[in-house]
Amino acid sequence: MKIDLIRAAKHAQPFVPFELVMKDGRTVRVADSIAIALSPTGQTVAGYDAVGRWFYLWLTDMSKLKRLAVGKRARRRSNGNET
């Protein structure tokens, strides 16, 4: 994964929550743009996930970035209704 993908997601207007998916299947949910920091070298990211746990991750361990649905559409899906 490239740091530019995370940088674009962090600075998107409006911000859309996203998950960083690791190669081993773990995910880290980023709920707010101020909850993640990118290293100057572009090799690591650090911050706090949606429930307040801190993380420090190497880009080489990440497989993808997944944007999450928000708003009315997300609520419908969480209730089991497909849109």
C-alpha cells in the first residue's frame, strides 16, 4: 500500500471513515481525520481507532484501505436492509 492512499482518505472533504486492512486480516477503523498521523518518511501511520485504542502500523503490513458507508445508507445496511 502507498501512503498517498491514506493521505487522500485522511484529507478527503467531506471526511469518510475508513478501515486499514492488514495482510493478516486484522482491521483498524479510523473514524476521524484527526485520529491518524502519517510519518514523514511515509513508512508508518499511528493514531487511535474508533474505540480509543492506539495503533502504530507499518505500510508494508497493510493490504488495502476500505472506505466505510456513512449516513442514511449505512443505517439501512446495519438494520439488515439492502439498498
